[in-house]
Amino acid sequence: MIKIVQFLNQVQAGLGGDEKMNIPPSAQHGGAGLGMLLKSTLMRFGGDITGTVICGDNYFLQNKDKAIEEILELIKKFNPDVVICGPALNYKRYGECCGYLVESIEEKLKIPAFAAMAEDSTGKELFRKRVYIIKTPGRGGVGLNNSLKNIASFAVKLAMHEPIGSAEQEGYFTRE
């Protein structure tokens, strides 16, 4: 079974909206929030969410270096094969958090990682040339099930160090 850690913001973890944007990083075993839906899809591909790391968008962006270090420490405890940051959908601040975190995970932990977000997320343009970003719909958008399948398949490929296909084949934004 491929061990996966998922990074979620306060909204996607089901902890609340704007009133919870300042929560510091925390972790729990297994999936949470939207991760519970992703978990069932991952299981069909041979993966499982063994841990979820949660952080409020404002906390992350206002304390970026500190938040990243705290989150990296939490991720290490799960010893994952791959880390999924998102899906951020079109939550703009969350998309940025995901991009910064993927870069740090790959650079400092040497663990494969990627993000998932919508076309209109500010994180997409900031990071698509540097990290893999799987396409998702916006909030409540049609196509979430297809995106979850792409996320699950991509996570397993990265964890197994299998060749990555084209953006069209895999469902990520082009990196040019």
C-alpha cells in the first residue's frame, strides 16, 4: 500500500471558513474532509491517505517560513511515499500555500509531491512551471470525480517513480 499524506486548508479539512484561517499546522492519522472522498479513489489505485496535515491559509501565508518548517516536521512523522497538496479548487490563498509547500517538500524532504487546483487559482500561474499541478474544477464545479481519479493515479505514479505522461494524458497544467 502506498502511503500518502494530504495537505488541506481549514475549509477542505472541514474545520470552518474565514473564522479559522489563522489555525496553526496540525496533523491527524487518516483522511479528513475532502480527503475522505479522495481516499476511496486512492484505495482503488493501491494508495491510502495515512495522514492529513492541516493549516489555515492566513497562518501559512503570514508565517510562511515558520509554517513550512512546522508542516515539514509533521509530514516526516508519517514517512509518506508521496504528498498531495490540495485539491485547492479555486481557493486562491490555498492554491498559493500548496505551491510553496510542494516546492519545499521536494527540495527539503526529497519526497515526491504535487498540487491540485483550478484554472483560476492564483497558485496555478505562480507555480505551474515549477511543480506538477493536477487540474480541478472550481468550488462545486462539475468534474470533481474525474479530477480525483487523476489525482489518485498521479500520486501512485509519482510514488512508484513511474514515467509521467504528457499534461493531456495525466491531467496536469502544462509546465512551459
